[in-house]
Amino acid sequence: MLPAAAWAEASRLSDPNNTALCSIPATDSRKKLCDAPYSGGHSWGAAMACVARFATGIVCLLTGGCAILPDMPPDWALPVQEIVLHTACELQFALNALQPISDPKRFDPTAWTIKVTLNPKADADIQPGAGLTRRFPATGGTSFSNLVIGPGNGVTAEMKGSHYGSVDFKFDSGALMKDAGLPCDTAAPSYHTLTKHLGIQDWLFRAVDTTRVAGGSVDNPGFTADVFIKFNGTGSWTYTFPPGANLLTLSGYYQLEESLTITFTAKPVKDTFKVVTLPRGGKGFGPNYASPPPSTFSVLQDQSASLQQIRQQLQNLRIPTQ
Amino acid sequence: MASFPTTLLILYFVTTPAHISPGEKKKVQEINANWTLQTTSQLQTEDPDSCVWLGKKMIKEFEPVNTSTIRLYCICPKEVVNDVCFNKQEKKLAKDRKAAIEEDKRNHKESFVEPKEVKTDSPRFLPIGPDTPDPFATKR
């Protein structure tokens, strides 16, 4: 936040003689903003000086010094280990359940590279606001002027920050299905929604069952689970006295979005054969059983997986509604 | 007089550079790498012993090279009778075979059928390796 000394300096610069009504003591802070003495002798010049001081304060506030950067959600709010373990277990269960009933030509549970992406997004927004109204002259008279700074709740500033994170966990479906060491039998102690039943098996089963009737094959299935939490708050303070009123408002929100994306990318079919590229030769030479030369399949597969993730994220974008 | 001198045939193979673990022997590397025949060459030698000796020297030269290797063969004309091109082991086998035939002839005079003669003077194609005995080792 803007330190009190900066406010005092801003006041001094806008009114070096300290003759204006909007004096802000260096030791005090914004609560005495434009706190004019109760007097009926205000002039337009004094009002303009008050406006200048007010504007100076707002400009100082908007220079970025008060911008905020929200923390990433702590482990109790985003238990990464439990979420990924639960997802792996559910994937293992789903793939093992689908293997006996699926036609390998249409859906082979062992032939996928699975990427689990956890993507937390934290946004925070604070909007302090201040305003004032002044009547000239403060008392008496049949005609008077009303000075209002800032419409509605006054002049506001917005300080917004975002913190995004992303991590990919890669699984080989065949290896995952055989992994007997996964501690899937233990109940997750977390109450987090993403550690609850995600319904991966239901979704895959429906896809596989559809191909059985409609033909075709399952290609690049995906799954996204999204949790959105938003905290909102607004407060205001109004001080009214004969010459007018001073207004202070503060509103803000903290929102946390955690998305879990699962993408399936087909593994390239690689023939596992050995070739002999060297004659045995004389005594003392060994045999030669070379593997096929490394291909670019793995690179293409990785790119394909990334594109699949991007595609899924684009598909999940929603147009904001009013 | 031989129709051609004993010839050392060298096949040169190459492979792409790859990570080699420290201390890994060439023999291990040869097992897993993909080799491509790059070229061949023939070298006429004075006699079979020189052929083997030169081949062993070449193998030793290529031992520290990771991206290429060689395979060597001595091609001996049929007239050459030598411990290398017609080695002692084969001589012993031929002698044993002859003794077995004679014994069989003595024991089964009536039913004995002379086996077809095995030619031992055909040209030889002798692979040379790092463990092939050095023909000059005992002579020196």
C-alpha cells in the first residue's frame, strides 16, 4: 500500500504553503483525506486545491506500487500428490476394465500416452475507492454549490494480480495398467473435489461403446475437470458533516481455478525387431544385434500430445456472458 | 606356384557417433550399434602368416575408434599348405578321420563302403579376429 510519507509528500507538492483545506498530516494517513475544517468561508480556489491533492493521491496509488500478486494455493487447497495419484488410479481402473470389452482395433487401452495436466490459476483484485462531496457555502443561503468528486462511490483504483501454474504428468497406459505398486486401495484423506470420482471410465466406456455400434475408432479422447472458487467482498465508509461527506470504499475478490486435464495420445506403432549389421568375423569378435535406428516418432508424439492439450484447452474456453 | 597370393580382405564399417559409457569395450559397442558397410579393400600379402599378422595389427589399430570397425579375412589359394590356412586342428581331424575309416574297414570287411574322399586342399576363407593366434608369436 502507499506509505503515509508518500501521501504527505504528495500533499506538500500540491500545496507547498499548506494553506488549503485538505491538509494531510505526515503522521496520519488517508482517513483525513480532504477533512476540511468546519467553516463557511470556502472558496473555489480552495476546492480546486483539494481536487488537485486528491488526484495526486490517486495517481500515486495507480503507479503499480500497490499491485498485488496472489499466492499459489497451498497444499490443503491444491493437494497435487493426492489429485495425481487419484487420477492415475482411476485411469488404471478404467483402462483395465475396458480392456476385455474393447476391440483393440477401435480402442486399445495399452496404446496411449496419457498426460495429466494440473493447472491452478489464482487471481486477486482489490479496488479501493475514495470520494467526497462539498457544499459551497457550507451553511446558510438559499443557493449553494455542491462539489462531488468521483461518480457513485467516488474515485477507485484497481489492483489486480494473477498467478498461474502448470505441470504435466506423463503416463504410459500399458505400464500404468500393469503398475501394481500404485497405492490405490487407500482412501485419500483430502476432501478436495478433484480427488473424488472423476468419471473417466464412464466417459471412455461411452466412447468405446459408440464405436462398437457406429464404427470408427476412438482417437484422442480427453477429459477436463475444473474447480472454481471465488471469494468476494465489499466494504464502504461514509463520513458526513455539514459541508459534505467523505467516502471510502474497498472491494475485492480472490478467485482460484484449478483445472485437471487428461489427454490421450496414440503411441506410434514401433516394430521391435533386431537386425544384424556386422558379420561375426574371426575369433574374439562378438555378435551384433542392433536395434532399429532411432526415429523421429518420439518427437512427433510429444508434439502431438502438446497440440492435443492446446486443442482441449481451446475447446474448454467459454465466452463470458453478461 | 599359387594362382593368386594370399589376400587380406578388409571390410570397413561405420556407425553414427553415440554415447559410449566410460570403459566400455569396443566389443560391447559393436554388439549394439548399427553398422553400415563403408568400403572394402584387398591387400596381397606374402604368405598366410603375414596376412594374419597384418590383420591382427589392423584390428588393434581400430580398437579405440568408436565410429568405425573392420572385419578381416585371409583368402588362401588351395595350393598353400600352412598352419594358418590349413591349420593343425584340421590336419588332426583329417588324420583322425582316416584312422577311423581304416578301423571300420578292418572290422567290417564285407559291409564296408569306402566313404567319399574329403578334399582338404580347397581355397580357404579365414576370418581374422582379435583372438586369432599370432602366427609369429611362437616363432619369435
